[in-house]
Amino acid sequence: MCECPLMYSEVIRRARKPHKCCECGTAIAEGEQYQVASGKWDGRFDTFCTCLACVAIRSKAIEGLDSHDCCDLPCFTQLFDYISCGLPDTAALVADMKSRFTSTVEADRD
């Protein structure tokens, strides 16, 4: 069952310290812009940092969605699963996310 946040805030910030994207795992370097989404889900507060590339992929994936139900939207940390489930016109998004995951895994090996 899905639970919509009781409160929610979304802003673009410039990193003052390194972060990690909650979607692709890419490092968000100091000075780089990223999205911060904060809210209260299921009685507890949480914050998610997302690189702008994944923000763009999420925006493209939900483009044209008529629903105002948050349960129809991708949950944070699950964007790749959301676009991989066979949604129309998401093949390019899946390829982009796979390349981001691959580059992150390769960087972690070094």
C-alpha cells in the first residue's frame, strides 16, 4: 500500500559537501546542483538527494501522467524499477539509467 507524504518540500540546491544520488548512486560533488526532497511519510521525516540527471529522467517518466495520486509516481530510490516495468516510451530512459548505474559501479571498483 502506498502512503502519500503528510508534508513535502522539493528544492534545487548547490552542494556544500558531497552527497550521493538516491536513484543512481552517482556522487554529487561539492558545488554541483542537485534536488533535495523532504517530507513526512508514515509518521517519520526523510530527505532524498537526487542528481539533476535523475531528476530529468523522473520528469520525463511521469510526463503526461494525469493522475494526482502519489501512488502512481515513482518512489524515491525506485526510479530505475519504475521505468523498467514496461512503461511506454521509456526505453531511452532505461538505457540512460543503466549507463549511470554502470559508471557508478565501475567507479566504486576503483
